[in-house]
Amino acid sequence: MNMRIFPFLLSVAWILNPGSRAAQAQNSDSPSPHVIKVEGDVEFTHDPSIYKDGDTWYLFATGNGPERKGELPVRCSKDLHRWQRCGYVLPAIPEWIQKESPQTRELWAPDISYFNGEYHLYYAFSVFGKNTSGIALLTNRTLDPSSRDFHWGDRGLVLRSGLGDNFNAIDPNLVVDTRGRTWLAFGSFWSGIKMRRIDPKTGMLSAKDTRLYPLATRKPPASLPAPAPGLPGDWQAIEAPFLVYHGQFYYLFASFDLCCRGTKSTYKTMVGRSRKVTGPYVDAQGTPMLEGGGTPLLVGNQRWVGPGGESVLQQKDGDIIVFHAYDAQTGRPFLQISSIAWVKGWPQATLGEDPQSQAH
């Protein structure tokens, strides 16, 4: 149950009745997923995060394109198919981040959620290949830029990692469990995906529960290849966690292998599940994700490579997953959307192969 999907204070009855929600989820199982075709401003969309406010879907992303007018571009759609750029979250990297991390050149991996009467946008700043990173928070009362209440308030630093840590504080994802507790999952390379408890009143780390919960990591190969100087080994590649509650399980989606290499990208989206939000998560074969386990959900094909950077939107008329993938011929990244079919307790999604399934 991710708060990107279920507005906590607006859907109290839905949250307080997990039994009926579980029954509805089980009854909604569908036989096969399908591609939701997209067009318009869908190129250079990395790490998409989606939420619907009113009659509009808002998609936040990392802005890895040639046009850089601001940080964390926002795309809008009335039907999930036709997308257009409708602004940027920030005009530039905040001054305090420039001082904290002067080598940061771009803000990464926004995660949009709603709780405690406000939209919360967690995002990351870092230097590529290093874990001198941080996760920060912005809040807003609405996502509609035409509203008089529209304003992104800078709440500052939430979490930091440094050279002495065995984790990397990027790729945040906010989830609310069935007891109404808020959690922040994050992580990239090093020892994998972690989680911290969040104070719902402030959106910051909880002072009551300061434990760093491990959720998933990669298993080292029999013989370790030498990593590039100053970089973690490629075998450690796991990032972009995203958590949802469906049926009677929490599902952890994550991206394995390497992003952002054009036609050489090896990203793939994997999933595991757990009865508890803090784990342990296991794949469909029963292998713990803390031991390298993960069930493939999206893998590359002849048309698209490197599908990952995913987020999920649960809706009454069907769940969807949004992610990026690279054109196998040009290496250029595009937004992708698939419906999710829940089959025997596990999600299924699809990656289009038809060249017309994506605008060029």
C-alpha cells in the first residue's frame, strides 16, 4: 500500500479494512498485462514516479535530457497516453545542496506520495558512482500548478550517507503499512536496499525507531572481478526500490544490473514479497532477496533494453507500472507504461516490442 497510490487521510476506511482490500485484490487478478501506449514528451524520462490529482496524472522524473531548464521535470496527462511537459519542480539545485555536495550536477529519482494532508516529494542528490549522497524532501498542498495553493516548500535534508557507510542514500520510496506507519526505502549498489522509519508529522526520520532495516542485496559471484577505481563492483548493482501492498503481502520491486548506458544498459526489474513491510522478502522460488533473490518482472528484448527505474500506481480500474527503457537501436531512453496482472499472488508486466508502441 504505497501512499503514492492511497491518500492516507482521504481514504481512512480503505486503509483500516485490509481484509476487504485483500479480497478485492485477489478478485481483481487478470490473465495478462498489456502495454499502455504513450506519445508526446516521453523521451529522456528516467526514474518516473506517478500520482493522479483530480483528472490529471502527474509524472515526476530525473531529467537526463539535453534540455535543462530546471530540476526534476514534470509531465502531465489526462489519459495516460498523451504526455506533455508541464514544468519543473525546482528552477535549479537548491543552494544548501550546492554547499553540501558541490559536485552534484543533477537531482535524481523523485518519489511522490501523499500523507498527513500534503504531497511529499522525496528526491536524491549525489555524485555518480559515490555514496556521498543525500535524500531531501519537498512538500506541496496540491499538484495542480494553476491552484493558488501550489507551492513546493523545501523541508531540507532527510538522510545522508558518506564514504564510511555501507549504503547509498539515493532512490527514495515512501510507503505506508497497514498499521498506518510510514517508511522510506532507498539504496543503490554497496550493501543494497535499506529502510528507515519516518515520522508522518514531519516527513523526517523517526526518533522512536532509528534502526536501519536491510531489505535486499546482490549475491557476490564465485570470483569477483576487479571494480573500476573508486567505484563499487558491477555485481553489487541493485537500486530503485518500490514497495506496494497487495492481497496479504508487501511487494518489493527493484532494478538489478546497470542503468544509463544506452544500448549497453542491462537494467531489469525484479520483485519479491513479504508478510511484513520490513521483510524478509523472498522471490517466487523462496530465495531471500537478502541473499540475491528476485523474480524477473521486466527484462529487455530486441526492441527495448534496460527496463527499470520503476514505480507502481494502484488504481481501482487496474494497477500500472511506469519505468524507463532504452531504444535498442539508438540507445535513447523513453517512458514505458504497462498494466499489472496479479497472477497467483505475483505481479506480471510487459515490455512492448512493436515500434509503434512508443513515440519517436
